[in-house]
Amino acid sequence: MSTERAAYWEERALRYGRVDRGLPAVCAYGMPRLYNWAIDTCQRHALSALLARWRDLDILDAGCGVGRWSIELAQRANRVVGLDLSENMIALARENGRRARVDCRFTVGDVSSARLPQRFDVALAVTVLQHVVGDHEFGAAIRNLIAHLKPSGTLVLLEVAPTRLTSSCDSATFRARPLSAYRTQLANANAEIVSVRGVDAQFLRTLQLAAMRKLPLARAVVAATAPLALPLDLAAGHLFPSRCWHKVIVAKHVG
């Protein structure tokens, strides 16, 4: 387990895990409500067709954070295990699960190395691998997720995966790998991509990220204008997937 990565997520959980449903902890770190609401809306729109189909399945929610996807999946009559390397995130997820009166199992572990005693029909990871900065850990995480699937199981990733390589937004805790990197690692893990769907417009997201880093008041401006940009993000996800910043990658275990 990367101790630096664990410490980063522990701090996020402690600072924002109980603020606005935990969205500032698991979406955009510390950003205001409107911005994280827009991100959450885009993600839910992109995953809605998959979520609607999943019933009575064994599902692994990798990097579960405060449990927002785990709880929704359990409410849809699935058997869910939530995994996260942050003990504070897991504590919040358990608390949220009890409050929602759902039967989820939450456990502490690193997506790159955790060994769970069962196999799953579906493994879901939402904005998890983009924070696994090291290339070795990144490959190990994909192999580990595939290894936890049943034969013909499905891996669903919602990650930053631009069609073309760009490093302008990379940091010590974030890596924007191109879609081709996911294709390569999934093939190495005996998995085949069966569909790719866009989530949000790349030029909007990269412009926002660049502005927030350089301009003192940009965070407030970006947050205030996020609802105005939302229709364009939703349209881009459907009409121009190759030009999207985040993508939903669905892969099948073929090994």
C-alpha cells in the first residue's frame, strides 16, 4: 500500500467526509457544492444504464469512499463489498450504510494488492485508478480487479482517460492516462473492452482544472458556472465520447 496515497485520502475523509454527502471528499477535493453536484450528476448519467441492469449480483465497489455507490447498489438488491484504502472513508461508509439501512460489507484495502475471499459478477471503480500514480501500481490494480471477477465477469471503470495523451493536469496525486493505457493493461490482464462511453467534455474539464490552479478566484467562478456547463457535458458524453475527459470503460474477463 502506498502510505502517501493512503494519507492523502485519510485527510480528504477527515476534512470533507461529512460535508454535502461526502462529495467534496470523493469528487473534486474541497470544491463547493455546485461543482461537485455537477460532477456527481455527470457520473450518474453515464452509469445509469448499467446501474439499472444490475440486480441480484455480487458487486465489488473498489475505492468506495463514503459508500455512495455501494449503498445505491445494495438498495438495488445486490450483494456489495466496498473496498477502500482509507480507514476513515470505510468508517464513514459503514456509518452511511447503517443510516440507509442497507446490508453492505466494507473493508480496508488497497485496490492494487487487496485479496478478498470471493469473486464478483461486477467490479466497479469510479475515479480510483486516476489517483494511482505509479505505473506498476496502476497495472497491478487492473490485474487485481480482473482477478476478483468470476468467469465472464464485468469490470466497469469511470476514469480520466483522454483519447490523446495529456499531462497538463497531472500532479503528485493524479495521473491522466490515455485510453490506450487502459486498453493495454486490460489486455495484459486477459480482459477485453466491450464499450466506451464519454462522461464530460474534455476542453471544459481541462480548462477548469488549469484555471483553478492559476487564478485565485477561479475556484468560486468555476463552481458558480458548473450548472451552466452541465448540459454541454451531458451532450458530449453521448455525442462525442472520443472528446471526453472521463470515460466509462466496460471490459469483460475473457481468461
